[in-house]
Amino acid sequence: MSEGPHLTFDLDQPGISQGHLVVPKGADCEALSLSVFSLNKGAGPRLLITGGCHGNELEGPIVARRLVEWLPEAQTCGRIIIVSVLNPPAVQAFTRNTPIDGLNLNRVFPGRANGSVTERIADAISRLLLPMADTVFDLHSFGPTWDFPPSTTTHPIADQDLMAKTIKMAEAFKLPMTLVWDHPDTPGMFDISAHNQGKVFVCAELGGGTIGAENLAIYEAGVRNALIALGLIEGKAECPIFRQRKSSQTLQTRRPADELASPARGIFEPRCSMLDEVKQGDLIGILHPMDSSSAASTDIRLPSTSIVCGIRSGGYVEVNEWLALLARSLAH
Amino acid sequence: MSEGPHLTFDLDQPGISQGHLVVPKGADCEALSLSVFSLNKGAGPRLLITGGCHGNELEGPIVARRLVEWLPEAQTCGRIIIVSVLNPPAVQAFTRNTPIDGLNLNRVFPGRANGSVTERIADAISRLLLPMADTVFDLHSFGPTWDFPPSTTTHPIADQDLMAKTIKMAEAFKLPMTLVWDHPDTPGMFDISAHNQGKVFVCAELGGGTIGAENLAIYEAGVRNALIALGLIEGKAECPIFRQRKSSQTLQTRRPADELASPARGIFEPRCSMLDEVKQGDLIGILHPMDSSSAASTDIRLPSTSIVCGIRSGGYVEVNEWLALLARSLAH
């Protein structure tokens, strides 16, 4: 008899409890045990915090672990469930996708009980943890190949009431950017499953570049602000200081115009920084051919006046790879 | 008859000239053409600037290309040869080592004429370009997995006169750190070949993290400072501003005490930043096990009072991987 996904402990017990979410074995690997931390302080908001969906985005797992240290003292009501690493095989391999089946966990929700390991993880989360929460914070990051600010993001949601609640929750982090991102590749994403169950889902994209001590403090402050807004902890929310600025803005993108794709392969030299306001026709980067003796460089200019949400870190890019993601202020 | 490595143009012609260094074909691949830019303004210092030794360190190629734009106007005497990409196959693959033979170009100098492609590149550089210069600036970077300041480095050199000249040249960049690095893995490095020919060789480690517009400006300013010190261009050298600081210090490391290795595998959370001065016993990071429910985290504390040259970006590390590189002020 094959055992279904299950928890090794009773999530309903009051106070702190800790145990595992067991993802059953399949043809491709043995059962996995995901560490689950639960803080149950009775009536109030029910929040699920997840990290480590992609194995090379480790700001989330680190910030989630920090919460485990101070939340038991700070939380005043409600219930918080923390899964700091959703995808242990991917984190161990430090890869975006699960190395065992090559799948992207954030493209297989709600998962399949009899699927490959990534689908079984999604199935276990969807069936056993998602129903326990009204709000989800999923902690991602843009990774080292982009200059991208600490931010919260959501996709456009057809249900206008849920959209408004989601933007309000995302803004409560008070990170430098809140982004309504018209994303091209949504089937199977975790947020779609959550939206289908009527839940508020905020994806934190914890920036690009090096995961250093200063950035981690900003990310932690953002999550703390959101917990204050939910009424789960007491305190005063404050914009964290990021690159000498203490500000927060809400932006939106439109497909496909805001996805600036590379016209050629070559070495990309960024000439602006994230959150720069750039005018139509301004230079934002240069694409250099490998052989500078026989081919000229190509200036990359902005097709329309925009705010630069993120820009590729200097690197070798292929044709049609994104060089920048553009946006403008959200008309509330 | 097999053709040896050769230049497609006459490096001795006055003024600007541009062409290729041809690395002959071998059993493993066709001939490569490396773009070479030469500025010959007669008597004076003879400098070789190289970038793209490692294919995933692209600050060097970008800064080298910028020099090609403004040096023709600025250079007043002497000769500068620029090879912005030493290893085109590695840059195209965005990998440290050459994908064709798996070799690290900076471990095969002085190369072999009949070796694999990486050895043939080293041979062509060693025989045709290195003899044309008295000074070499080789532009590297620490890459995205470290928090590391823009810096110049040299290994300890037995010849005390050459060591003093090299440190003076490295300090002339006025970058935040000049490092005399007691490196464990020196055979076959480019600098050893250059030292054996009595040349001053400075390796610029252009920092860690995202390659963004601000950092590129700092790197370019560093190279400009060094060109002023050599007397190749006119101007006033100034420390570039990096993270609100405008300072420059010279440090040294000692093996193996200054290489802080990980005692276990896990998710590394950095708790300090590069160039922090940290006391013996202070916490500089935490190593988290994948399964926080059944295993405790490990505090990483400093074995002796030091300056942190560089610290690993948050990521998954294996046992004995370096977590930090420590140093102290150089006793001149």
C-alpha cells in the first residue's frame, strides 16, 4: 500500500510545534521530509510562509529561518506555518529546477500525487498546507544575474477584489518596489493555485546580486512590516533603507513591450541601474560583439519613457534573452 | 605544414592599429582569432591589458572595451596593447574554464604550442604579446557568489625588488583594497610567467556580486588611476567612492589560517560584509542544515581578529568550501 503525503505532527496543537511534511516516494526517488514549523496562537489571520521553491534562491530560506528565531516571542495571535525549504533536492544542488526530474516547482502546481518528485512536492503542499492558510508569502529572489530591487510582486488577477487585497498586502512590505507583473509564463505557478482557492498570495522577489548581510536585513524588515500589517505581531512598520533611499513605489508592466529583448548575442554592458527613470531613446546598455576588431557594438536604447525594474548584470547573452524589465507607476 | 601563432597586423606601426592574434587550430578545434587593439605613441611605458581569461568574469572585457573608446585621445606616450577577451570560447559559454578541453586558462601558462586549445591560447599570449610589455594588467573578477570589494591583487614574489614595484603599481589603482594574497594554487598562472620574464603584473579582482553600471565606473576609474601613475595619460588620480567610502587599504593574507573553510554542508547565511573589521570570536555567519526540525544551525566565528576581504554570498556550501577570506594590514 502506498502512503499519501502526510504531516508527522498535529498542526492544530497550540503554541510552537515542529515536524515534517512527508512527500511520498515514487519511481524516481525515496520519500522527502520537508521541515515544517508551526506557531498557533489561536484565532486570527492564518499565514503560510514558504522559501526555497527554486534551489538557487536562498534569501527566502535564510529569512524564513530568522523568523523561526524571533516569532515565538513576537506573535500575538493567529497561526503562522513556515516551510523554509520547499524543494530540498534543488537547494542541495543549488539549481533552479529539481535535479531529479528537471522540473520547475513553480510550474507544476497544483501537482500530481502519482507524478514525478517535483509534482509530488506541489501536490503535498497544495493538499495539506495551502488549505490551512488565508494568506501566503512565497519568498523568491531574482538571482545573481540581475540588478533588481528587493520587491514584492503579483500577477494581474481577474478577480478585482482579490487583486486589490493582494496589492494592499504586497505594499505592506514597504520594500523599494511593489510590482504588478504581467508575466508571460503562468501555467502551473503556485500563486494561480492559491488564487483558485481565494487566497491572498504575495511573491517576494528578494532582489538580485549578492546575498549579503545588508540585503538580508532589508528582506527581514519587509516581512516584519507585512506581519505588523496583518496584525500577527505588534510594532511600527518602516521603509527599510536601500542604497541610501528610503522609499517604496508601486509599478506595473505590460507584455510584451516592457520585456526588452536582446537583438543579438554578445557581452552586455549595463549603463543604468534598477529603479532609474529613463527617457525614450536614452542609452541603457551596450551589446559588444566578441570580436571588436571586425564588428561594431550595438547601443540599447529605451523604446519608451519608463522606470527600469531590473537590468541584466553584465554577462554574455543570447538573442532574445531579456536585457531589462521596464514598468511605470500603477494607476490605482 | 602547420602554421604557428601569429598576428594579422604589424604591432610596431605608430598610432592606432587593430587586428587579430591567431591561435592555430589543433586536434580539438579550428583556429581562434583574438581581437587585439594597439596604441603605439612611441617611447615610454609598454603595457598589456587583458580581460576575459575566465569566461564568467566579464567586468574585464567591458572595462577593456571602454578603454578602447577614450585611450586614442588620452594616451600621450608609450605603447598599450589591449586584448579584451583572452578566452572567447569560455566567454561565449559564460563558464570559468574553456568548454572545449575543460582547462582553466590561468593554470596552463606558459602554455604548449601542440597542446589543447587552452594551452595554445596561453602559448600564443606568452610568446607574441607578453614580450611586448613591461607591465601587465589582467582584469578578473570574484564573480557573483562572493561579497568582495573592487581590488588589485598580487601573490607574494620572491624577488623583493619586483614585489615592491608590483605593490606600488597595484596601489596606484586606488581601489578599496590592494591585496597581497598568499594563494594556494599557483602553478601555471599567468602572473608566474610574467614574473619569470621580470615584468610587473597586477591582477585586478573587480569585485563580487552583480556587474552593474556603478561598479563598472569604479573599475574604469581604477584602471585610469593606474594609467596616470604609469605616465601614459594625464590627469589626477582619485579614490573612487564605493559604498559611501572613499578609501584604499593594503592587506595581506597568510595560508592556510586566513581561508575560513566550512565545517559542514548547508545553507550559509553571511552576517558580516566585506572590509568589515571583526574581532576574534565574533559571529560572521551561520550555517543552516537543510532540515531545521532535526538539526541545529552552526555559528561561524572568527578564529582571530581580522579584516574580512571577502565573504561567501548566501548559498549552499559543501564541507571545506571557503566561507570567507581574511586578512590584515600589510607591514610595508
